Amino acid sequence: MLGTSITFAQVSVTFPTISGAVGSSKTADILVGDLTGQNVTSYQFSMNYDNSKVEVTGVTVAGTKSEVGQISYNADVTNGVLTVAWANSQALTGSGILLKININFKAAGTTALTPSSFLFNNGVPAANLTAGQATAASVQVYVEDVTTSGLNSEFLIPIKTTQIVAGDNILSFNFNGTFDPAKLEITGWSYEQDALGIGGQVSINTDNTAGTVSLAWAKGTAISGTGTLVYLKAKAKVKGSSTVNITSFMYNTGSPAVVTAAGTVTLTNKKPAFAAATDTKTVNENAALAFTVVATDGDSDALTYSATGLPTGATFNTSTGAFAWTPSYTQAGVYTVVFKANDGTVDSDPLTVTITVNDVNRTPTISLNPAGPFTVAEGQLLTFTVVASDPDTDNTITVSASGVPSGATFNTSTKVFSWTPLFNQAGSYNVLFTVKDNKNAMATVPASITVTNTNTPPSFAVAGAKQMPDTTILGGKNLIFTYKAIDAEGDNISYFLQDPKPEGAIIVSSTGVFGWKPSNKQAGKWQIVVLASDGVFSTPSRIAYVTVIPDTKVETEEIPASFELYQNYPNPFNPTTSIKFGLPKESHVRLSVYTILGQEVATLVNNVMSAGYHTVNFDASNLPSGMYIYKIDAGDFSQIKKMLLMK
């Protein structure tokens, strides 16, 4: 529009001015003015430099405004060009460090860091650019860090250089520096035996109010080497650290080029100290103990005291160092208390005081609850508690027992004695209980126990007893089993068969060996019960069911060549059927019947059988209709077949 002027905002962008020693690396800041309200969501630029002096190897975004967003760059060290592009969905705000560039210093000299182009967004706002500069110097002059102690005591601050060579022809140097006048005072300069500048002429000008120093040196012959050029003399005014900075330095009229580095002067505090590191004190229980710890301070600072590990009841005055304690009767032992003094800045080394509290030990007490003596019958439980205590409650006590009968227990934690005497333990017993404290004082109490005799019947239901399980046997085969009952008193046991018993069944009274060879005529299920007697009481065994199978027989003298299992006949059947199998040799045979789900419902054979053909009858009267599986296991041979029960 005619007559209208448009003013575009400008944002300053300042490229860094930096110096460094040849062979070193640094990061340098690109600074940006206030971006608030400029809606800057991207920027791009190129920067040129002399790659014979430095190399710009990349960028660093951490701690800069470009930390969030996408950045890409190309560090072309061959041509001395750095190209950068950045973008983000959110606009930048505020001023500060836009980006950091990474610089390697290659060779002595100076190069401009010249931005050849810089665009915010598509050019708005405009960038007001200031070029930077990078200087690589072959020599570094620096202030060496110094640590000293003692206020107003003069000390030396070395001004040092890295390698200078004869070819540099150094005949003079001068520098300006700054320091904190509230902490330091520069009093002059000095040569020491190792100073490179020894023999030269020096002039110095110090301002201890402004905190500045200027020094000039010259000599008729050139100097070279590495080390201290000259020393500044100084005094510390206060404790703490102060930076001494070289603001400018020049060899000759500027060659060789130099970079500088500041140093730190630290005045250390003289910490307070005790006369000794350890001390010992001894006191009896309930007696007063008092002493005072005293430290000295080389700086004459006011001291305060602290203590760790104070026993219960002890007091300590942190201003005077006074300790006081009257230990109670429960506090015998050794205590370690660590004392320290503090001058307001630092603690002293510790003073460790070992306090021994002597104890006059008292004898513990012990009794029984109930008091005893005790009488118990065999097989009955006897329990009582041992009650023990110590009047010195800081003691620990242990209670033990001697003469404990076999099978009895004494719990040293609960102090409970427990015993159920066996039926062979009638008699008199004496158990001695002892309480002992940790200082070897002890007391005892006896417990007199009388166990009366009780007779009990033999038992088949305890560990070690044996009684016959349910068994299936073929007619004409021997059945032998040894019964064993246990008598708690160890009485001799006799064994008898309880009536009714099958014909031919016998048992050896003294050994419990049962024997029976049923005939085929005794086919069926028989009950066997054995009585065990100790001469007073008798105990029956479990009912053992013995099933005699008469129908399993060798059908012919012919011996099959291999194991065979035949299909049952008839099939389907209701309710009985026959199962035939052949054995080429004598084998242990197990023939079982299962439901279609694998549940065993009958065992038809489970014994050793001779070679030949055998037939077994299966009665399924008590089973529901359905498909069943029968399986034979004979030696290594195993086979199954199916049969159908239809009712």
C-alpha cells in the first residue's frame, strides 16, 4: 500500500570467539537474541572457516535451545564448511545458547567463523549476524593451582608455560591478570631456581583494591623450555578459594601465539586437634564418671564439640566438652564414644574414648513349675516348665538339662520338658537342670521322675509291623507270608489263626509265618485273620482277603512258540466270558481288565505260570454294559484287546 512502511523484526545471532591450544578440542556457543513471539520453528545456516587452523567436527544440542527437535548437519572438514538445519513443531522462545559447535584446534593461527547464510523459518524474522573467530595457539600460559594454609602468610603463585623453543626467540613477555581482592593480596614477584625467566628484568604493578596485576619481563638472551616463567608473591586474607585469571599475555610482540588459563588459590583451614587419638575410662555400675574433652585450633577459631555413641543416660556439653554419666546396674560392658571438635569449617580427627563399666554379677535363679517330684505311667505324657531368671537384666542366661531320658525333650527356648515314656521305660529317673549367665554364674534344680509300669497289647498298626494284604492265588499254589506285630514293652509275641480259617491254612506261633496251599476245590474268596498275643492281651490283624482261582490251567502239553493273547469268547458276552493266552516259557503273568478310560476293574491273574496254553474265566456280573479292555503282561510281552459287555 502506498505511503505504508513495513518493519521486519530482527534477531541477533552471534557466532563464537574462542581460542585453544593446538591439539585440544572445545565446544563454542552460538548465541541468539530474544525469540519470544517470533514463531521460529526452524532455522538453517552455513559457516565457513580456515580448515588449516581448525576443524569444526559437529554440533552439540544438550543444554541449548535446539535440544528438543530434529537436527541435521554436515561437518565438511575437507572444505571448511559446517551446514546445519533444525526444525520442531513448537516455536523457540527467549534468548541464550542456540547451538554449540565442536572445534578441534589444528595449527597455530586464527580463522574467522563466517556465517555465509542464516535463515529463521523462510527468512522471517531476519537474522542480524555477527561473525566469530577461532584462534589456535601452539603455547599455553596458565596459573598453576596453589593450596596453602595460614592467614597473611606469604606464598608463591607459579605462572607457567607449555613448551617454548629456541626458534621462538623469546626475549620478553608481559601479561595482565585479575584476582579477588577480598580474598587475596599480591605483594610482588619472585624467581625460584626453576624459573625460566631467571636473570631477566621485571616490572610489576598491582592494585589490591581493584584486584589487578600487570607484569612485564625482558632479557637479553632468549629463553626456552617448559615450566614456570615467574612467581607472583601473595597473601591470603580469608579462608577459601580464589581464582587468579590471566586476561592477556604476549610473548615478544605477539609471536608465538598464546592461549591462557586461570588457576585457583585455596587457603585451607587448620583443623582443630585433640592431644591424642584415643583415651580409656573405667567406672563401676552406679558410680559417677565425669571428664572433659579439650581440642586446640591453630587458627584460634572458637570450637564446638560433638559426640557419637553416647550411652543411654550420659550427657555431653557441646560448648565445653564436658561428659557425665552414672551407668545403671544394667549397663555393664564396654562403650565406645567418638568425640570431634569443629572450628566452624571442618571437624577434627576423632578422639575415641573407650569406657569400661565393671559389673558385680549376681547368681541367676531356677525352679520347676510345678515343683515335683513327678510320677507318670508308661505311655502317658509328662510336661513341666523350668523357670529361670537373672536379677541382672543386662545378662543373658542359658538353661540346659543333663540326664534326660531317652525319648524325652527339653526345649531350651521355651524351657518346657516333655516326655511320654515307652512301655519298656518303667523306673526312676533324675534330671538336673542348670541355669548359667554369660558371666558363668550358675544354679541348678533336680527333677525326680518315677515311671510306673503299664502293659499294652501288641500292635499291627505301628512302624515295623507286617500284615498280609489282599491276595489272589491259583489253586494248587503255595501262599506264604510272615506276620509281625510290635509289643511296646518288648514282650514275646505268639501268633494264632482266628476261626473260621480255611482248611489247610497254618501259622507258626513263634515266628508268625503263615502258609496255605489251597486246592481248586477251595476256589472263592477267603478271610484270613491272625491274632498276636503277649500272654495277656491279643490283637487281631486286618482281614486279608485271599481269592483262590481254580479255572486257570494248562490246556495241553503243547508249548506255543511265542507269547499269545486271544480274543475272548464269547464276544459280546453277558455276564461271563473266557480269555485264552499262551506262554512259550514259565513267566510271571498279570492279566487285568480296564474300562475304556483306563480304570482297572479286575485282576484275573497275578502270579508265575508254567509254559503252555491257559484259559481264564471273567465274570462281569457287577459291571455295567460297555466296552472293556483286557491286558496281559508276561515277562517283556505286553498286549491289549477289547471286549463288549452287553446286558
